[in-house]
Amino acid sequence: MKRIGLIVASFGLAAGYLWSSGAALAASTNVAVAANFTEAAKEIAAAFKAKTGDEAVLSFGASGQFYTQIKQDAPFEILLSADDARPKKLVEEGLGVADSRFTYAVGKLVLWSKSADLVKGEETLAGSSFAKLAIANPTAAPYGATAIETLKALKLYDALQSKVVEGENISQAFQFVNTGNAELGFVALSQLAKVTSGSRWLVPQNLYSPILQDAVLLKKGAANEAATAFLAFIKGPEARAIIEKYGYAVDGKS
């Protein structure tokens, strides 16, 4: 009986060890994600975890704010930016891994209102029959800079400048419109993927520079296999299908 008890106990210890080892195999990576990519990133991270067991821990905000935080030694290992300039600068400044940068999505700008009859095209902006136009902070958020670029291309910036209200990032700009604090606003097409109400105008891409959204592996994540695996997953067909589902193009530079 003592011998049987010893075998059972040993088996229990072995099972516990195997469980602990299995848990240890799961890893994680800290990812800074541009606010416009929030829903797509959540879905990609869930698919990544289901496939690998590893977790992408996501933080959302404006690309400019993330750039500043990374320069100040924030613990991010990957940046999914809303532009290509900041990832490039991080590589040049020695904070990003050389040759890790690639365009994961090409964004599209939309003028959107919750009112079904308000947005009809650029004539809505020219008519100026609204009190507030929401955009993201153009200094910190590329979609905000693109909104300003569009207004200037339409020669409407000076006339509408007093009506512009800035959100901290594109998510807050969307919320301004969604809550009625602004009658309309420039948002990312991806934010409207599940929105069927209201009115919208897909801004012609000849009115603004291409929104090339680049990813970069940061030096803090260079030795983390979960970080490199997540970036590889984003390049794969499963993630690309999700990205396209949210209205992005995926034919940017590689």
C-alpha cells in the first residue's frame, strides 16, 4: 500500500510539473496600437491567442503619444502606428529593430454623421450648415492630420477652422459624433465597419496623402518570441482577412 501511495504521489507531482511547464510555454507581448485599429487589433489578437496560446496585450491611443512614451522608455515591444513616419523614426533613433518595419494596413478617411440626411459629400462641408466638426488631434494622430489636409485641399480650412473640435485621438473624435457633441466628423472607415446608421462620405484619396499604417518591432521586444510571432501573424492570411474586413487596404509597401 505504501508503494502504491508513493506511485500516486509521484504521478501527482509529475502532472503538476507538466501543467506548470505548459503554462510557462504561453507568452505575451505588449503592443501599442493606433486607436483607429482598435477593433481589428482585438480580433487579430484573439485569433493569434487561439492559434498559438500566446497573448498580445493591447494598449490603444494616438500614435504621436505612443511615440513620445516609447522615447521615454515605455514597456512596449511592438508599435502598430497609424502612420509610417513614426515607426521609421524609431528605427533611425535606435529604438526600433532594423528591417522589421512594414505596412500592415492602408487607412481610409470618412466624413460621418449620425444624422441620416446631413452628409452628402464635400458640399456638406462647403455648405457649413453645422456647428461642430470633429477631428482627431492633428499633431498626435495621423487621421487628424489627414482631415486637415483634406480641408485644405478643398480650400475650406480657413472657413471651417472655428468649427473644428479636436479629440485626443480618432476614437475620441468618433465619440464626439456618436454622442452628438459634434454633428459630423472625420473618422476612420474601420470605425464604421459595424455602423449602419447615419450618413457618410468616403473621402476621395486624391484629397489626402496615403495613410500607410506601419508596424515596427521595438528593441524591447527583439528577444521576445511572442513579439516576433505576433508580427509574423499580422502578415499572414488570417490577419489580412480581418484587416480587409474592417475596410483597410492591405496592398501597401512591404
